[in-house]
Amino acid sequence: MHMSRTPPSPTALRVADLLQSARNTFALRPDAATCTEIANTLDLSALRKLSFEGEIVPLGKTDWELRAKLGATIVQPCVVTLEPVTTRIDQKITRRFVHDYSDPEDPEVEMPEDETTEALGAWIDPAVVMQEALVLAVPEYPRKDEAELGQLVYTKPGDAPMTDEDARPFAGLASFKDKLEGK
């Protein structure tokens, strides 16, 4: 098996070069151009103050653990008003890189789903972990504090509109029951 000495990216750390006896620290602060590129990939209006710093420490004789702090300020359009919503993300991130990793997708392997553990390869790239963590941290439905969704009305052309209330299958039964009981 031929191990490449050429890193897959400038931020990748070669596992063979990591020190078992010391803290292998890293600090990533992507420049404005990289932040814009990541923002475009994630459909964000803006990404500012992105930082990912931490360490990779040995976990037993063959495995490694990456511990880091993710910091970012993101701007997204509000799902209701489309006005910009700014969110500050500050999260502790942990990833384990395991030498004899079993794929949880494999039907033969009974393992709880764990997104923090992955197979150990020749390289550990903090930038990849940073982007994955950022994807998970981005709010799915950003909303301005005062933004209300209102009531949705469902209809086909020429039909009477159906409201959220009409869409509840047992909404009419309660009033029918009340009538039967003479309320």
C-alpha cells in the first residue's frame, strides 16, 4: 500500500507525523475570499469571523481525537421576510479517527449512529472537519425575531381555499361530538 506524501490540501496533517507525546495544535482563520467561497457553497448571504482552532491528541495506540472550537458569524435571509438574519456560532467540536472503523451503513455491523467517529486515513484535515461542523451548525430556518409565518391557505384554481384548520383531520369531530352531547 503506497502512502502519499503529498497532502490532499494545504491544511491536511499527515497522521504519521503527528506526535504521540505532545499536543498537535492547529488554528485556521480562512481569509475573506475563502469565507465567500464557503458562504456561496452553503447558500449563506455572508460568512465572517470564521475560526477553527484546537488540537489532535492520541486516543490509545492507533486512534486520534480532534478537539476544536468552531467560531463564525453567518448571515442568511429570513425564511419569512427575506431580511438578513445574523447568527453567531460558537461550538465545541469533537471527531474521533479510528484505525479499525466499521461502517455503520454496513448491515452486518450493529452500531449506534455516531457522526463524530470516522475511519482513520493517512491524513486528518481540520479544514474538512471545520466545513462539516459549519454545515451542521447553520440554522435550517433562520427567522427574524418578530417574523410571523401566518396561516397557509391551500387551494387549486376554482376550488374553495383550504386552511391549516381544515387540513386537521379530526378538527370537525370535536364540534360534531359537542353537538351530539348537546353542548
